[in-house]
Amino acid sequence: MTSEVIVMNKSAIAIAADSASTVSNGDPSLTGARYFKGTNKIFELSNIDPVGIMIYNAAEINDIPWELLIKAYRKNLSTKNFNTLAEYCEDFFNYINNFDELFQDHEMKEYLFNEIINVAVFLATNITKNPEYIDASTEDRPSVILKIISKDLEIIKEHPLPNYFTDQDVEQAMVEFKDRLTQGLQESLEDAAKQGDTSLSALLDSINELDNFSILSISTFFKHYSYFKEQSSTGLVFMGFGQSESFPSYYEKHCLGYVFNRFIIVDKEYFNITRNKGATIAAFAQDSMVNTFVLGISAETSQAYTNFFKQEITEFAQSLVAEMERELPENILDLLEHSHQKYIKHTRSLAFEMNFSPLRDVIKFLPIKEMAHLAETMISLQSLKEKFTSPTETVSGPVDVAIITKNEGLVWLNRKHFFDLELNSRYTHRQSREFN
């Protein structure tokens, strides 16, 4: 995990990011996780133009570091430039989509197959946790297993595919992986039975049932892709100025994974400075302290307040009706939900007017160095909060700070190195030769 901040006005973008990285082997509970404090998260996207990129969450895509991909793109870009930041984003993804050296077809398909196996294991574990399975006698469990799979198949058939997949993607996966998955499941269940684990051995009674389970696993993988990829997805924030853009902007995108020769990219947020929208501050990944500073209340506290409000008005309505000895109106739930949504809208509006709006008016005219100081302070506060209120260290380490302006490009105010520049004069000379 990480914490990153952008402070932006018409003159510049101030960027700050911590240096923590978490290695947890995919365990969402972070049990046994290890923490490191030297990760780079801010990069120049071009050697000559005022554009940069930040990454958060997973530092790799299919075991390939994003840092490697970004630096390869930057070298390939050379002196080429684009009129808009959007064109830089598009060109970046076009480049890595065609990076055949690292994303070889047979390796990527093997990676995809292993991801589907993980979904099959997840579904099998869920069957054994299903109340119907737990309550059934040993003799009845085989029929219960088949019933659960049949029911889940009907449910998943009705579930829509996310818009970044097509029916052809699912069909291709069925052709390439179904028989192999069925065979693998059969071997795994036979091995488990030999070890005394017969919890799912009913699936061995019929190859057709194993096929159904394989179909269920593949369909579930594609239709709930974002759920299974939540821990391994990467956030990418592109920021800066295109050649024809006078004011800065940023694009936030999520890369969920790589399937059948393409990256699965989801657009999250876009903000551009204009004559009328003169400033903003945005946080990515861990953002509770930024929200508290900007809105006067953290998201967690705000959610607790709204939940309490909903509970209170529901109980009040029930007690009022009981006192009047009348039945609740049929549309009472709709009325309560309307009041709940009205409360949420009003509190958010107040937070914006009382906190964010005055802060934004100040950021419009903030000197560049003060913008950088504000961004760095936000990261330091988030790190301090994590240190004293959380058992993990998911925001920590040195804070890198950079500024992007139209004329100066990306310049560093704070930047960590894994080596001492004074001891590596040849590195400095190599860099000089490259840019001169």
C-alpha cells in the first residue's frame, strides 16, 4: 500500500509519495507481511517534456516491475512529444501492449491459467463453508455439492460481463483451459482423497460434474475479475502538460491485469485545471489524513455518522408509529432512504463549502515551494497516523517530492537514491552524455 498526493494550480503540479512497499504473497489479511522502505513511485514519463507518472498498490504486473516498463517507455519515447496528456497515456499503453519481449504469449497464458486455478480453489473452499454443506450428513454431502454447483452456475450465467471483456474472451478461455482445468482438478481431488480429504470427492463421481465446476471457475473469474484482482491491481496517475496545453491535468487509471495479449485498464478519474477551475488537491491509495485536512472529516468517520443517522431515524419512525398505535406505511423504507441520502448530500455540501472551497482558493495562489511543502506534509501526517494507530507500516519511509511546471519540466525537491551520487561520478557522466 502507499500514500500519494497531488497539489495542483495553474502554474504547477506538486507531487509527493512515501516509499513503503508491502510483500504479502497475496494474503489480504497481511499476516506475515514484510515491509520495505525504498520503493520508487514517482517517475518522469519523458526525458524532455513536462509529464510524469505515479504508481500505487501493486508494483508489478504479471511479475514484471512497472518501473522497468516505465523506464523502457521513456527511453523509447526519446524526443517524441504529444499535444495532450491524454495522448501520452494512450501511447504508453500502446507501447507496453506490444512489449512482446516481456509479455510472451505462452508465459502470459500460463499466468492466466494459474489465476483461474486460484479461483477454482476459492470456489471449492467456499463450497465446504456453505451452510448447506456443513449441515448435511456425510451421506448427503455429495448431492449437496452438486446442487450448490448447479445453483451457482445458474447465478453466474445471469451475471453480466464487465465492459472490458467480451463473450469471445470467455469462449477462448473455455477452449484453451477447460479440459486442462478439469484434468488438474481430477488429479488434485484424487491426491486429496488418498490423503484422507474426501470433502469434495463427489466431484470425482462424474467427469461431467468436474466439467461444470471448471465452467463455473472460468466464468466466475471473468465476471468477477475486479474482485479477484483487487490485491494485485496497480493504480497509475499520469500528470503534467501536453505540448498544446497551458494548464496541467492528471488522469488516474487502474490496471487490473493482462488477459489475452492486452492490459485491462479502467479509467478512474480525470481533472484538468482551467480558467475557472484553478486548483485542486487529490490523494491516492491511503487518503484518510488528506480527506480530514481537505474536508474536515475522514471518510471512516463520515460513514459512521451516516450509518448512525440512518439507524436513529429508522428507530424513531418505528417508535413514533408504535406510540400512535398505527402500522408503518408501505413506503416507509423509501422515505427513510430518501432522508438518509438527503443527509449525506447536505453534509458533503457543508464539508465542501466550509473546508475544501476555502482551501482551494488558497492553493490557486500558493507559491510552488509552498505547494510542495503542503504535499509532503500530507504524506508525513498519513505516515504518522499509520505509525501510531495501525499495526502495519503501509505508509512510511522517505518522502519523495517533485514539481512539474510547463517550462522547467519535472524537477526533484526530495529524492532518495539507493547509492551515493558523490561516490558514482561515472553515473553522472553517463547521464550527461545521454542528454547532451
